[in-house]
Amino acid sequence: MHLTRWLLLGSVILGIVVLCDAGPLHAQCRVQWYFGIPCRWVYEGLVSQIKKWRTISGCTGGGQRCLYKLQSASSHFIAAKHTTPMKSHVDDITFHLVSFGFFTHCSVSGLSVSESWYAIKDHGVNYCNLYNLMDGSGLTQARGYQEITSDFMCTQRSSANCTLY
């Protein structure tokens, strides 16, 4: 009887470990970026891009470089929302900016999370919500640009096609 309980408990623990190792259990994405430029420039680029892509006009050809809405912004924190044009799913986006290296460098933590409680898979949409803003603002070409993320941190990142999403 005790052996059966231990085997059952071991199976449950193994199942939890496998699920956790597969990545987030809710459609979301976390990305860490590093830049060799001041956070003020990163902040200005992101806020400007969010405002630029607030209308539907950037969605031609099935893309999703549109329908961003700035919620709040300060020198160290940006909050926005993104609505997918086809299905009108809403994702919450935040950026935390931290200066380092005598304010000449910037570390940015980005997070995009689906508001839909039932969303598990997103084909990399939450990753693209973040990446498209970085790319559209030109920050992917900035001095010292480095991105750190993975499928574990971003739902289905490896299958993301940010030219469509």
C-alpha cells in the first residue's frame, strides 16, 4: 500500500516537473534586453512607437503592428495594451527600465500576458507584442542590443512569425 502511494506521488511530481519545464501554463512572454544606450532613449523609442501604432492602419497584410494603447509611462515603467486585429484578444504589456554603468546603459524587462484566462497557446503573439515594439522603434539596431528569452519564458516563441503577428 505504501509503495503504491509513493509511486503515485512520484508520478504526480514528475508530471508537475514536466509541465513546468515545458514553459508557461498561460499565454505570456518575458524578455530581458540590454542596451549600450541610456534608458531615456529606450523609453522615448518605446513610448513613441506605442503611440505611432495605436490605429488599425499598421495592420495591413495581416500584421499586428497596430492597436497598441499606452496606459501609463514614467521614466522607469511603461504599461500598454495590445489588441489583436483579427480576434480582438487583448494582451497586457509592461516594460521596466533600469539604468546601469553610470546611466550610459539600460536593462529592460518586458512582459506581455494574455488577458484571456483560457489562453494557453498563442503562436508567439505575446513575444511579438514586445519584439515588434523593439524592432519598430529601431532599438534592435541600438548599440549593445542584446535579447535574452526562450520558449520556457515565452509561450511558443520558437514558432513566432512577428511579420504576421
